[in-house]
Amino acid sequence: MAGITFSKKRLELLIGKKLSVEQWHDRTMMLGFGFEGIAGDDLTVEVFPNRPDCLSEQGFARAMRAFLGLPARKLPVAKSSTYEVIVDKSVDSVRPFTACAVVTGLTFDDASLKNIIQFQEKLHATFCRHRKKAAIGIYPMEHIAWPISYVAKRPSDIRFQPLEGGKVMSGKEILEHHPTGKTYAPLLAHAEKYPLFIDAKHNILSMPPIINSEHAGRVTHRTNDVFVECSGFHVAFVSQVLNLVVLALADAGGVVHQVTVRANKKQVFPALTVRKHALAPAYVSRIVGKHVSDADLKRLLPKLGHELRGTEVIVPWYRTDILHACDLVEDVAIAAGYEHISSEIPNVATVANESPRVIFARRVSHLLIGLGMLETNTFHLTSKEAQTTSMLTELQLVELENSLNAEYTSMRAWMLPSLMDVLKTNRPHEYPQKLFGIGTAFGFDKNAETGIAEKQKLALLTCHPKADYTEIRQLVEFLLDRLGLVYSFKEHAHPSCIPGRCASVSIDKQEIGFLGELHPHAIRNRELELPVAVCELDLDALFARVKN
């Protein structure tokens, strides 16, 4: 969650109604946010990551206004314009996508300037994952000559004065010496070229995702018109982020203008289009456990910003958290008030028992923890590149049909890539690092009801200067010995491992996994430098043998 402090007076002005402390506490909590308290004019709340639109005063006031049943403010509509941003192919290997807009007619004072900076920082820290997924730039229009180019150049060819930099620096110097540059340097650490926004007079506006320039990137009280850009790795995501910033600026009195982004194909941003989801009252009633009629939906959905038209719900474009009809059911329950949903004791008598598989998995976990290993829990969703290319393998993956994020496009087929991602994240920490994880892997199975088979896998790795085949084999032997299993090893070829330093693991002549030393290419693909020894086993097969 993000802790944010708003001005109570400005919120009440935006909402159009004054609230008591008790009302602020009650309505904020019922809307699904945390209420920290009010001190003078400062109202502090906790906003969950699923509602990035509420990280600004304008967005929070919009949500609260709808929840209180007050008339909704009109959503901004982008006006067409001749503004253009030209995307060069050089950015394809760094941060390939950008979405842009222009907002005019703004008036900034100390409070509003502080609010927009806070909104940008909170959006970067939460929704944009500390600028890893996307970065936002806001620039005063008076210093910009159109059209703007989005290009990438070598660090030595980049020279400009960054915000608060005090002098002109090269791209590399900014990452090494500027406080903000040092903070976000890992985002460009392995890039041969750094991305830049440059105007028609060859003035550098910024070096995303690091910092704006002093010349063209400082918004002040005199600024009335701004250029807004968002850069990242997935066009749908950067478009969403841009929309959130545009909404806050429009609610602050600005007029939104479209910008044409010319890359492989021409696209116009911002794309302020609503989405539609089918929602039946019977579906809502079944999940909520309370009868919900069409009239109830028509009354409750507007409290969260939606509109019911026939059997379809019109979802506003700023609600990035609505991905499925079930999300709308949650909104209906919030609008109705959870306190109004009565609990019922099911008319079923059962005796609960812990699953033998869970007991077995916990036993395996305890054995490995006893060896000084650290357990990890990772996502089922991952990317095709992480599962295949970076691990030097070719696998048929279960891919998502409508992925909204380039980092999560497929279901994982094996566990080791997920552990390697953890290892990559842990690079700043001390070694040795010994990790293991137990989780579900997904593959195709024509005999399964859904065509998809799920298997429990166990993966473990060790990373330090002396990690090798012998160490990982000793760990596996200890585990199998303690489980009372008779096993054997046989030389094996796995594309992720060094040839001649890999073996298959078998029980009763059934192969259940492999172990070995990870190939140097696979290690470098995760930006690691030390040797890594790995193992992956079929936990379901282990459980079947132990059970027998």
C-alpha cells in the first residue's frame, strides 16, 4: 500500500461536500482504503496498488464523490491536434514504447505542484514498480519545439544538465554521480544505449527512466501547458499510466490534447475509451450470497464509477483494476456494504483433514530448510523469454490469450526460471545464496478436462564461487535418503546445463528430474556472475513413490 497525505480542504472542494472526521473514517474504510487520520488540514490514507487512479487528490476525490452518491464529474475527452512524437528504432532494445499527451490551461500553486509531484512519485513507486515497468515525464510546453523524437544514443554521446545537477553531464556521469541517477542506474546498467526525448531544436528533454533536463523538464508556478510522456516495455501499460496522469491534470482544470506517436505504426494517445463487461444479476447473487436485482446493480455500480446499460457494465478507462466480471462483483459488494451481507452457516457437515500432499511438501520443505536453504514463493505467471530463451531451452508454453503485461504472458512450465529471477533480484545481497521453491507447473495434456495439466515441481539452486555439480548432488542425495527412496543418477544432456556436468535423477527406473551446473550463458542472461548449481524434480512423482 501507498501512504498518501492529502489536503482535506482541497478534497472537500473537489467533492463538493464537507465531511466530519467520523464520516471520513467510515467512508474511506468502506471504499476499501486505509484511514490513518486527520491532523489539521492533512488527511492521510493508505491506497492499495489496485487503485492507482486514487493516488492523486483529484482521483481520490472522484472515487469518494461517486461513493457518496454525488453526481459524477464529466470525464475528460482528448481533443485532436497536430502534435507528433517520432519513435526511432534505436529504442527497441532499451524501452521500446511511449504514449504521450499535451494538457493545456493549467494553473499551479505550491499545493497543486506538490500534489502532482507526489502523485508522480507514488505512481512510479507502486503501479510502475519503481520505474521498472514504466516511467513518467512532465515538461513545460514553453521550452519545447515540435515534433519530438524518442531515440537512444550511446552514453558518451549524451550531454545535458539534469534536474538539480548543477552542470552538464554525460549519460554515464549522470548514472554515476547524480543522486537520482545512482538510485535508478540499475535500470540502464546493461544497456548499450540510453533512451532520450529530444525536441526539434535538438534540446534534450529527458533521459527516461532516470531524470528530466534542467532546461526543459522543470514545471514551475508559471507553467500553464505541459507535455506528458510515459515510456516502458508494453504499449497497453504505458497507455494506462498516461491516462491516469491525464485524468489528474484534467481534473485540476486542464484541457487534454492528443499526440500522434509514429513508430512501426501510427498511434494516437491518450486513448480515453471505456471498456464493457457482461454482468448478470444471477452471477453476482451467487458469488455475493445475497439476492441482487437489475435495479440493485443500476443503483450500486455508479458508486464505484461504473454504468449499467442493459446487460453490460460500462467501465471507465481509469479503472485499470477491472479485468474480469468478478472484479465488478467485488465493487457491487463494496457499494452495498459488507456489513449488510449476512453470514450463513452451510447446511453441510464435514470433517476437515490436511491434504497428504501438503503434509509431504511441508516435510520436504523442512528437510531443505534444515540444510540452510531459503524457501521462495513465486508467481505462476511469467514470460516466454524467462522460461525459454534466457534458459537456453525451447518449450511449448501455455500462453495467455489477452496478456496485459509483457512480464506475465505465459504459465510457467518449470520452476527453475522463477528461482533464477529471485536470484537476479538478490544480486546486491551476500553469498552464498541457497534457494528452493515448491510450486505448480503447467503443460498441455489432451486427456485433461481443460487440456492443461498441472504438476507440483521442486526446484533448488545454490550460488556462490564454489557452487558445482558435487554440491547439488549431495543436497539431492540427502533429501532422497531422508525420504527413504532408492534412486540412481545417469549422465544427462540438458540445454540449461554445462555438457558433462549434468545428470538425470531416477527412482525405480522412472526419471523424475535432473541436476547439474548451469550453463554460463544462462547465468549471464540473468545478469549474474557467480556459478550456479541447480536441480528440478517432479514432486508429484516423489509423493507417489513415498506413498507407495
